[in-house]
Amino acid sequence: MAKVKIQGHASGTGVLTVTAPNTSTDRTITLPDSTATLATTADVPSSITDNGDATAITIDSSEKVALGGSGSVSSDSQVAIKGGNLELTTAGSKYWIARASDGALTGSLYSPSGSVVRLSGAGTSAGTIEFEPRSSNGVIARVTGDGLCFGSDTAAANALDDYEEGTWTPILGGSGGTSGQAYSIQSGTYTKVGRMCTVSGYLTFTNKGTITSNLQLKSLPFTTANIDANIGAVTLARVEGWSLSSNHTLCLHIGENGTAGTFTSYVGGTSGHSSLTSSEVTNTSSIIFSWTYHTT
């Protein structure tokens, strides 16, 4: 067995030099200027495995911690992740925030099982999630409990809480009932942003059937608001086989809490207007239209 030599440091400091048994290389041990116990691996369980060949954890004099590399932690941080992604693993699922080469975040929280990833405030109190690309911009948007607000606005009435696109099946019928109709074309699309819904459609009769009372655009995709102000001109791409004069403006009027609009003709140059009836259309009438109204 090789010898083991322990000797004090020549300057009288608390440094011991130990010669390693196998290599005869001198190693130094610095002792604190206080009573202490030297621990071995048998005394301290191995809960940290270190196979690194570079600095992995840095703790500065302000107790700020840098993980994953060397370098100081910025003044507004307590813990910094250096040179990699932040990954949290719990119950077999991984969640991480990916980092691009330029430092930008390239992803959000991720779950490999495809479960819901949720950003939320702690507890049940009202809170917001704010978006601020840079401090000079200020907050450009925020998500509140009422929806999406822009800029500094936080009013519930101004929050965007719905966006939807879809298809619907329009009907050109009567306020008193409709029967026996047939169409060669009957299609519609809609876009709903907040409370405003824009509907578009294309209708062509092969048989107008029985249309009782006022002529209506029926089966709207959303119920109208509880206001008697849903009236506006219909944007027309084509209208054929209608008995409208050239100086008439075709409008739709919808009352409160309904899903049908009554066609109304406004005569140019006068204040006169009238609801249209089935006599305005024939078995070959067609219309391509777009119209916007308030929903509930």
C-alpha cells in the first residue's frame, strides 16, 4: 500500500496537503476556522450525481442561482436557466418551454399525452394574463375573466369572448309559415366576432312553395339581440327573378330574440318602406347575399 502523508501548510493557514495513495499526487484540504466534522460518502447519502465537465450551477454573493451554465443572474431574477430549455416532469408527463437559438420562446407548455395545457392565476380571485412584447410597448393585450382586451382596456363590455366560423342552411320563407319548397342551391356561411355575426348565402328556387305573410330570411345561425335595431341593407352579389324596382333598396329587419329577418324594400328618395311578400319571388328566383346583425 502506498504511503499517506499529511502535513501542515508552511504559511500556517488551515490547509492540509494529502498525498494520494495511488498517484502520489498532492491534494489540498482547506479547513474552516471553526469546529467541524469531515463527512464521508457513507455519512452523506448520494442524492446528487455529478458527471459534469463544466459549471452547471452558479450561486453568486446575492444568493442568485444560475442553472445549466455559468454567468451572472440578471438583477430582476432570482433563478436563471442558462443555455437550455426549462423542463418539468411530473407523473410521467413532461412540460417544457422551448428556447430558440436567438433566445426567443418557440413553444408553450407541452404535454406529450395531448392533455389540456392551461395558464391560470392562482386561486379563484379575478386576474389577467398579459402580453407585453417589450417594456416600451406596454401591455398590448390581456386575457381577463371576460375575454380578450386590447391595450389598457379592462372593461368587461369591451372584452372579445367569442370567435366562430361555420356553415348554415338559409331558408327564404314566410313569417306565417313555409311549405313545399325546393332549392337547386341552398348554402350559407357565417363568421361571428363577439356579438356581431355576418351571414352569407346563395339560394335558388326550383319551387318557392307556400310562403305565408311577410317574406323572410329564416334559420339564422344565432339568435338576435334583445334590441329592435337589427336593420340594415343586404349586400347583394346577385338577385334574379324578384319583382323589385330599380330604385328599391333591399333591407332586412329583425326584431328581438329571433332567428329570422323580414325583407323590407326602401324606396329611393322617399321615406316609404314596406315588407315584402311571396309575390316578390317566383319558382326560379335566386339571391346571393351578405348581412350583419347583433346577437345575444
